[in-house]
Amino acid sequence: MLDLKFIRENAGAVKHATLVKGVNLDLDELLRVDRELVELKQRVEALQTERNANAKQVPKATPQDRPLLIQRGKDLAEEIKALEPSLRAHEDHLRQLLLRVPNIPHPSVPVGKDDSENVELRREGQIPEFTFPPLDHVEILERQGWADPERVARVSGSRSYLLKGDAVLLEMAVLMFAMDFLQGRGLTPLSTTSLVRPDTLVGSGHFPGGEDMVYKIEGDELMLAGTAEVPVNSLYAGEQLALDQLPMTYAALSAAFRSEAGSAGRDVRGLIRVHEFRKVEQYVMTRADEAEGLRWFGVLLENAEAMLRALELPYRVVQNCTGDMGAGKVLMYDIETWVPSEGLYRETHSCSYLGDWQARRTGLRYRDEHGKLVYAHTLNNTGIATPRILVPLLENHQLSDGTVRVPEALRPYLGGRERLGVPVREEATA
């Protein structure tokens, strides 16, 4: 959500953002509803002023004039009452339109229609060269007996997953590593629910527009969030914070649920795109200063990159174009990690700066140095998401005998083990 005064004064920039982000919004309609609402409020205020003035005259009026003044007061009250439905309808309509207004992208953001027009910024790490035919992650899991896709599909349907044995320990190790790592960089660990009320999804910007991606709990006003960003973003909704409370920085662990509506046939093999997963989310609330927001954007991005370097995984950083960054984002980078079996990089992290777009939706404000109430700025970035990160982790670190090498950063969480699994084929010689 943007400030209405800003929208009025910068209609051209907002229209451009709507166009390049592919947002379904008629800004002219919004401005028309806004004008009509202003006129209605002015009419109601004028009538109320006249009614108040009329009421003051009644006690002083002559017996002859008093009945006329009393009747006029009743007429004014009825006229005001008659305008109230239209007033409420215009307010509700304007609110719904404002919720669809996109944020203005940073000047550095490339214009593009979808992820095919994202811009690669750089590549990091060494892509492995295998001296043996490498397996994909599904084959590794199957040969080691670390998964049971058929049985879990009977229980939970397609796009569910079940890990066994060392794969479970590896998943837990990755999550604990991420929490320890981010705490070491100053973020406060947080374990949060995935159950949220619909208004939290409005506050984060997932509604309106993303309703078909969210699981709803029938018979209850609760839904399942697809990221800890959703509940954390509303923890301080409607509150007024002190300046010295900012920044608030969290490493938030939660289960996550996504229906993946509209993605049939895409990335369905193995662990790449499942309905339920675990995620450590980096989340920051900071001062309403773009320079400070961009500084935190760099910090969160570096945190994610440092974790991938510690996991010894090759990756690339791409800048998302306007059509692939979401309505609320000012700036967004994805990190894509190398998947050997596919010979490509797959998105494992997203880093986003949203300015005050979310805070305006949740009513999150603080008092600045001058005591003025202003809306905070928010950012989020993936810390680690499992099981997706297991795909490049298993594939990049597989060994010729079918076991998997454990990166040094994870060994303390796995009892010092350097390999997982048992040999399933003869180890190749160099």
C-alpha cells in the first residue's frame, strides 16, 4: 500500500509501476473513487456543520421559529444518514483498490515481463566436475533408502515428501546450522506458527491476488502461511514503536505450506516443489530511510550467500525484473544454486526490500528523532528452505561410491561425520 497523497501527486509513476509489474489495477478508477469520496466527506462535513449551528440556535429561537429549526435539524440528520451507505461503500472500494497499488521499483530494476528477463549479476563457487556418472537427488535418496515417495503419496497425495535415516539428520543439520549462523550475525532466533488469520496475509501483501496459493482451514478463520514472513510481519501490527527499538531483526523458523496452484507439470520431481516444507526466514523492520533499507538488503543478501559458501555450493545472484518481483517490492534479488543433474541454477533464496509498503498495511509505525509518527520499512530474505536446499546439497557433494560428503560447516551437527550413507557402488579411481 502506498500513501494516498503520494498516489495523487505521482499518478504517472504509479501507473508506470502498475504497467511494468503487470498488476491488475485501473488507477483512473482509484483516483475517481478517491475524488468522489472526498466530495462525499466534504458534503457530510458541511451538513454536520450546518446541523451543529442549527442546534445552537434552537434554545435561543422564538416559539414561532423553534419548530422550524427542530425540523431542519431532523432533515439534516436524515440527509447525513442517507449519505452514509455511499460513504462506507466508497471507503471500502477505495481500500480494496489501494491494496492492489504496487510499490515503485528502484531505478536499478530492469523492466521485463517474467523470470526469463531477470539479469544475472554474478556467479560464485566452482561447479563440480565428476569423474563418474552423477546421480540426481531422487536416485541418491532411493539408492540410500532415504525416502519413501510412494507411501507418503498414499498418505498425503502428490508433492509431499518423507525422508528417512541420514537424510532426516541432514535436513535437521541444515536448519540448525542456519539458525546458529544467523544468530551469530545478530539476528534473533524465532520459532513461529504457520497458522495465520486472513488479515495477516493482507498485511504481508499476499492478499489480494494470491488466494489460490494458500491452504484454508475449513470452519475456522485460519490459513496456513507459506513463509514466516507472514506472521512475523504482523507481530507488531497497529503498534507504535520507539526509535531505539529499531531495527528488529529475526531468523524465523516455521513450517510452510503452499498449494502451488497453477504450477502443474513444473518441477514436480523429488524435493524441488513440495506443498509442505521447513524454512528459516530472515526478516527486518527498520527506520523509514531508503539508504538504511538498502544497507540491510545487502546484509541479508550477504548472510544468505555466506551460508551457501559455508555449504560449499556454487550459486549465482540474479536481479529480478519488474514482472518477476511482486507488487510490493522496491528491489529483489534471487539466489540460484547449481543443480548438476539439470545443468542449471535453481532459485533457493529471495531477498526483498519493500519500503513502507507492508507497514502501511499493518499500521506499523514508530516515532522518529522529531517525535513524528512514520511507517517502518521491512525486508525479508530466505535463510534456508528445506527440503529444496537438499537437492543441490546431495547432488553437488555426491561421491563416486554413492555416499554423500558432508561439508565441514555441517559436521558439528552430524557428530563429526564426513560422509553420509553406505557405499552402493565401487568407488571410482581418479
